[in-house]
Amino acid sequence: MPKKSDKISLIILILLVPAVIICGYFFGSGNGYYITAGIVAAAALLVFFISFERGKSKTREITAVASMTAVAVVSRSLFYMLPEIKPIGAVVIIAAVGFGWKSGFLIGSLSMFLSNILFGQGIWTPFQMLGLGLSAAIAGIILSNKKIGSHRILSSIIGGIVIFIVYGGIVDTSSVLIMSSDLSVGSVAAVYLAGMPYNGIFAVTTAVLLALFGKSLSEKLERVKVKYGIFENI
């Protein structure tokens, strides 16, 4: 049976956060996307912290999340000149497998916001935060199944597919809203088709990196988790 905190977390991520982003797009103005991005980040933190046991210190968990977020930001920043090549997808999925899907969502959403300080903030930022956060969370849930996660190639393919469908779909939706004044079937289809090569490269990059490093790095994070007794309830 899913825990009560898991049910609340899913409601926040699947219903509340997308609703906030859509409302921010239609009713926000100027730099209102910063407010929307802040709300998304706050929701990610809420999802993360509601799983903590009351009164129990979680300094180590916060440190681990901050460290993986920094790694994710650096992994994206190193390929500044090649924006389609983004190791950040593999990093956040590995974090989600090792530290739990809620941690993965937090790391994914925060790392996208922080790395956009270099790549550029905009109306698309909240969509990117939701896209990468949800990709990490969904992949983390699927790959936490030992029968699936133990297969290097299968798990890497699943990670790539999740990035392509979830991240690509959400971010392309932002492009539809931003670029299309006439939301006809043809214009919408054109935007999604135009985004497929970009999403495909991101997905392949993620899959290749997961195949090469995913299993070994996830095992290292698992050892860290067991050694320090962290993320027991995440």
C-alpha cells in the first residue's frame, strides 16, 4: 500500500504543479515565470520534506541532494556549446534510483532552474523544471524494481524513453504555447515534430550514459545510503 505521503506527493506533482505552471503562463506577466519557477521549486521541496520523520535530523539527506544537484548542473554546463548533448538527464535518473524518486524530482527541478542561469531563464523554465523532475521521478520508480534496474541495457533504454516522452513532451508543450499564436492541429504538430530530433539526441545521450555508468554509480549511491542510514523514508 502506498504511504499517505506518497499519495500527497503524487497529487502535488501530477495535478498541482502543472496547474500552477499553466496558470502562470496564462495569467502571469513580465518576469512572472520566476514566481512560477519558485512555486515549482517550493513544491519539489515540499514533496521531499513531507517524507521525513518528525523531529529527526536530515542534514545528511539535504547535503546529498545539494551535492547531486551541483553535479547535475555542472554536467549540463560543461556542454554549453552543445545544448542537445545533456548528461544532466542521466545524472538525475541515477540520483532518483539511488536516493528515491522524490529526491530525483527535487534534484531534477532544481538543477534545471540553476543551470538556466547559464543557459537562460524564460517562460520555458518552469516547464523544463517539471519535465526533468518528472522524468527523474518516473524513471526512478520504474528502475527501482530490481528485475528491471539490474539489466543495464533495458534500464538505459527505459531512461532514454522516459526523457524523450516526458521531458520532450512537456518542454515541447511550452514551445507550442510560446510560439504558436494559432493553435491549429497543423501548427501544433509542426512544433512537436521540430522538437523530435532535439529530444532524440537528449534521449540517446541519456541512454548511452546510463548504459555506461548507470549501474555502477547507482550502486555507489546505494552504498552511501546504507552506510549513513539516509533516505530510509524517501
